[in-house]
Amino acid sequence: MVRFLEVPNWDPGYVNTTPQHIAIMAECTACGDRREFSMDRLPASLHYAQIKEVERRLKCSVCGAKAGKLRFGSFVAD
């Protein structure tokens, strides 16, 4: 089984400064749904945006809330 291990209290500030080896998880703080976040799906206008700006635009595909939070870490096997 694979699980996501979050780096506590870490925020790279800008999307483009996130190292390639760091995995990003998008979490809905309203319903708790979590999905892997792909930077490739970001519009070109957000490639150099602050993380907080990207989070404001996230919309949950399960409940529809705009309450997204990006978590940074890696996937580890149990």
C-alpha cells in the first residue's frame, strides 16, 4: 500500500519553486477528498503564481467547494 507523507509546515511560496521530486496533494478542507495534483494541468498564467493564489482557484470535483489546500510531500510504501 502507498500513502502520502506530508512535509510538515513547508510551503515553497511559488509554484515554480517546488522541486521536481516533491509530490503535491490537493485536499478539500470542506469534504476531506484528496487527490494528487499535477502542475502540468495548471494554465500557463499560473506557472509562476504563489501557492495561495493557486489554492484560491481550486474547486473540489466531489462537493464543488472552493476550499482547496495544497500539501507537499512524497508517496511511501507501507
